[in-house]
Amino acid sequence: MAISAEIVEAEALSLPREDRTRLVVHLLESIEGRPGSDPRQVEQAWLAEASRRYQAYLRGEEQAIPAEDVFTDLQADDR
């Protein structure tokens, strides 16, 4: 017996945020027909992005946000 999309959706929405995120990635990969990302490529992309953001910060183009504020916002979003 097949499970309906509505049941799967309801169950998925009850998962913790991290599990929902992982599920979304897997679903998108299945739609796009591509395998998971190479962790080395992901790491290199994040390093490049971190460097770009830091250089923008040094030039005064980006503003720093205190970690406490970021974590407070994340916790509020998780509720």
C-alpha cells in the first residue's frame, strides 16, 4: 500500500529542523537527477564564500553581527 503525499508531508513537517533540511536536500537531488555533492567541493565553495565575506567586511561593505544575536535568532526560528 502506497503512502499518500499528504501523510508524508505531515510526518516530514513534524521532524526536527536538521532532519527536514536533510530530507529537502535528498528530495531535490532526486528531482534534479544528480548525485550528492562532493564534500571537498562544498568545503572549497564555503572557504571561497567565507573569504569573500571577510574581505567585504574589511572594506566596510558588510556589517558584523554578534554571534549571540545570530544564535538567538536561530533559536527563535526553530520554535
